[in-house]
Amino acid sequence: ADGTAKDHQKISSTEGGFQGNEYRRSGQRWGAGSGRGVPDLAVGASGDDDGGTDRGSVWILFMNADGTAKDHQKISDTEGGLQGILDDHDLFGSSVTSIGDLDSDGVPDLAVGAFYDDDGGTGRGSVWILFMN
């Protein structure tokens, strides 16, 4: 290894097999590819407007071995099973990290930052622990 890029595959709203909305801030390897042997990605889109302005979202990208997205699942204020309440400008998805399998169900879980969450005071922020299916 010499620290240089050998090849690339861009994933955006125009290429790479995924036509989701804006990406911002964060991305993280998530899961073991549902038995396919290809790691999947969790990608934050903190400027997503599902349910209101800049509430944010996280996209789970189920990956192909060539670096393109095979399928996806969005987690936001309006879809993907999120039980909590996001407010305008929370920026949910401003950070995303895999935290292992906290609930021992065989599926890695996620910690997701909401940088400007105002619960308890202006702009204090929060971390959401998502127990994943």
C-alpha cells in the first residue's frame, strides 16, 4: 500500500445506482452485507427536509461489490421506522457511526448525531441510538 487511490466509484444523485437526495456530513460502514459479503453503508443527509426544514435523514445503502448501490432504505421523520420526533433544523444525520450490536439481535446498530437538536436548550444537539432491523 502506498496511500494512493487505485480506483473509484462515485455515488451521487446522478450515478452509482442511487438517486437519493443530498448527502452531507457523514458516512460509515454498516453491517456485513446481509450475507452477501459486501459491507453496506450508512450515510447521513442532515439537510433532508422530510417532515420539515433540515430535519435530516440517514440512508442505508446496500452495496454491490463494484461500489454501486444495489438498494437503499431511508430513515427520517417520515419513513424508515424512526419512532422519535425530529424538529426543523435538528440536522439528524450530521454524524453517523456503527456501534456494534448493542441489543444482541445479530444486526449492527447505529449512533446518529442531530447537531442542532434543541431539546433542553437552543442548539444543544443529541445522539440517537438506532436499534436496526
